[in-house]
Amino acid sequence: MYCKDLTFFRISIAVAIACTAYDRQQLDTMSPESAAAYIQDVLAVVFAHSDTDVSVEPVPYPPSSKIPLAIGLDGEVQRLFWFYPYSEQSAMALELEGVLQDVVKDAVRLPA
């Protein structure tokens, strides 16, 4: 079942990223706070049918082409996600899946 759950998890992340838009016109001025809010919105869709509490906070880092974000799950599990504003949606989905793939069992709870 793990392979099947991982497939559903991959799909849920890809759909959440595709459906949660951010203004790609303002990528040069994207702040760490707006990147954290975007990933928070994506993960809210992914974990909508689970009891998992998700928080996303920017990590202090010098201005560059990548933005480090701390993803918290249920106040216990912390993950570091490197947000690249210019990356394609498919690449972002793969990266986010890789960061969170060990929590698949909690994310894949679809209502009947």
C-alpha cells in the first residue's frame, strides 16, 4: 500500500500546487513571508482531510534566488524546504514530495 499511498500523495501535492496560484509576475520581489504563505496554502490543501497541523515559517537567510522555509507538522516534526520562486510547478511538487514523503500515511485520508 505504501507505493499506492505515495502515488496519491504525489498527485495531491501536484494538484495543490497547480490550484494554489501565486503571482509569477512579481517573482523578483517575492518576500520570504509571501513564499511561506504560499507553501502554507499548498499544504493546507494537501493535509485538508487529516488531523495534521501544518505551519510554515521563513528561515533567516541572506537575500538570494532561494528562500529557506521551515515546515512544521503537528508541532513536532520540522522539515527544511528550499523554495525557488522561478522553479516549474512539477519541480516544486517533486521537491515538496521528497521533503514530506515520510508522512504519507497521515496525508492520504480521503473521505468516502
